[in-house]
Amino acid sequence: MLQRLLDAGRARTGHLVRELLKFGTVGALAFVVDVGTFNLLRVGLDLGPLTSKTVSVVLATTVAYLGNRHWTFRHRGRPGVRREYALFFLFNGIGLAISLACLGFSHYVLGLTSPLADNVAANGVGLALGTAFRFWAYRRWVFPAVAPELAPEAERSPVA
């Protein structure tokens, strides 16, 4: 009995670690797209910080959706592409709001207006808080777990 519980715990933990690693890899790619686009627009094209961040996040969100749907969470349920895509963008919108709040507070309230300060606020603090929220929301609502009896045989845990 104890061994079965330990095996089940290891299977769940291992699965979560694999999901976290894949999520991190997809997130790293989306981060490069986000930061690169933000800096191109903010510094290269001299757009405002909030506009630059909004455009960069929309582009990075598209990259993240494709990577997470087709790699990170491909084994999870697919309740419908429209619903899934809408929820993904909704939760990324909340993640964007978290990042914009950090950037806006730093830039307009604290008066830290340099490109470095904008990057630390938006792509450091804001991104970290938004990422934690998104991982939780994706697992919970966007890519829900498939009930074990509905999962393909190869994806079922060896311990039932």
C-alpha cells in the first residue's frame, strides 16, 4: 500500500516536472520574442513603453500558444480550439496586465524611465509574476487534465 502511494506520487511529480520543463522552454522562446520585439519597438522605433509591451506580448502569446498546445500540454484534454484559444489569450491578457502594472508603476509613479528600468519592471518583475499566474491558469482551465479512463493507454500512469 505504501509503495503504491509512493509510486503514484513519483509518477505525478515526474509528470509535473516534465510539464514545467517544457513550459519553461516554450516560455523562454516566447520571452525572446517578447523582449526582442519590446526593445525593437521601444528603442528602435521609439514607441511608448505601454504600446511596445502590448504589441510584444500579443506576438509572444501566439508563439507560446502554439508551443504549449502542441508540445507542453499535447497530452491534455482539448475542450475546443476556440474556447481554448480564447481562454489562453484571456489569461495572457491578465498576465499582460500584471506586467503593465509593474511597468506603469515603475515608469510613471517611481519615475524610473530608462530603457533598463523599463526592462527590469516589465521583463523582470512583471514577467515573473505573470508567468507564475499563467502556468497555474493554463493547467487549470485552458489545457485541462483528461480523466484517466479517457486518456490513451500509453499516457496512463503505471499505477492505477
